[in-house]
Amino acid sequence: MTLQGWAILLALQAAGEVLARALALPYPGPVVGMLLLWLALRSSAVQARVGPVCEGLLAHLSLLFVPVGVGVMTHLPLLGAYGWQLALVIVLSTWIGLAVTALVVRALMRTEPAKEA
């Protein structure tokens, strides 16, 4: 992993934080930073420097789930009390999202492409 790749990733995340706060965007800084990274990845120079860092991060991806596991263990009594409601909300929202997506795709497929005159 190269230091330049890490520097690019951290600089883009910091730039995302600065932009999100300075412009009072309704999106979190890391999301803005990810969009900046997506734009920067169009450059082969950025790809070459960030690629090895990303491969290293992906090799240790399971470590990134440790904080989530600790959070679940910390709030286990809360999950015990409201677990079935959380599961119900997750399942229903997933199904609603799928249904809305299917309806939008169906509506878009029905429309005819614009005919050239």
C-alpha cells in the first residue's frame, strides 16, 4: 500500500467533510468525499495510486465489521426488547423499496422512446 494512495483517500474524505459543512449540504461528509473519489477515479494516475490501498483494505474488510458487532453487543438488551419490531420494519421497508422500484421500472419500460422527425 502506498502512502500517496492513503493521502489521496484521506484528502478526498476531508474535502468532503469541508464541503458538506461549508455548504450546509444535507449529505454527510464521507458521502460527499466518496463522490469526489468517484470523480477522481476517472484519472489513471489516481487509479494507480489508490488501487493498491483499496486492495489492502478489501483484504481486511472483515475487521471493519468489528465496530458494528460491538455496537450490537452493547445494545443487546435494546435489541431484545425491540428486536421483532426492528426486523419487521427492515423486512417491510425492503419489500416496499422493491415494489416501488418494480413499479418505476414498469412505468419507464412502457414509455416509448422519442421518435426522431
